[in-house]
Amino acid sequence: MASTSAIRSVAVRPVRSARPAGWSTPRLTVLARPKAAGSAMPFTLLCTAIVVATLAALLYLNIQMSDTSYEINRLQIQSQRLTEEQQALMATDERLGTPQELERQARELGMVPVTDPAYIDLDTRTVLSDTVDAEAPAPPELAEVPAEQAVPPAQIYDQPQAYHGMGNEGA
């Protein structure tokens, strides 16, 4: 076996240096007892107030959401009712617009269907018909309209005219 020998070292003490001349040993003094911490009541009241305010805000928001939900539901029902009413009115309009219904309404007003159509020739002021009754009244005389009040006749587009462009640029 190998022998090992322990090496012992001598403990070295730090050397105290000499203090500077202006230094003195600190003096210990007795201080007054620190004031006791304040009561926990204000903090407790603050936390309670925050919790109560939060609950009140949640209750208010919940009530508002409930009211809004009822309003949305009411408006949806009203919209559905109005849509149904619109569809009913459109169906009634289509029914009243049929030729059979128009004929029925005309008969109620005292109108009769035309059996022998006649046409009026405005140039000759005569009634044109396949069968003209002898009792047919003569066409009414048209009053002469002064030239200042007369509406000019429509222009005939077959007649050439000067071209002034799309928006009459040259005019």
C-alpha cells in the first residue's frame, strides 16, 4: 500500500490595517419603536368596492344584452310578418292583373267588349271600319290651333341634315 501523507497548511490570519486617523468607532443608539402598520380595513374596503362595482357592471351589461336580445327577436318577427304581407300583396296584385279579372272589373264598371273595332284616320278625319253603322256619329270637328301654340311636327330622319357631331360640337 502506498502511503500518503497529509499536507498541513497553517491558517493565515488577515492582518488588520491601521485605521485612518479620522475614523472613529460607530456609536450605537436606541431608536424609537417603529409605528405599527396601519389597519387593513381601508385596503379591505377598497377591494370590496372593486368587487361590488365589477358585479354591478356585469349585471348592467347582462341586462342590456337581454334587452337587446328581446329587441332583435321582436324585429325579426316583425320583419317576417312584413315579408309575408308583402308576398300576399304581390300575389293579390298578380291575381288582379290577370285578363279575366280585368274583364270582370270592366264589366262591373259598365264597360262592354268591342265587337266591331273601328279606326280613325287623322289625316282625312274619317272612321274606318268593316261595317260602319248609319247611326255612327260624325267625327268631331277639330279646332284650329294658332301657329304660336301649335306643337311642331316631328322631324323626319330620312331627310339629310348638317352633321354637327354627337353633342353638336360645331353649333
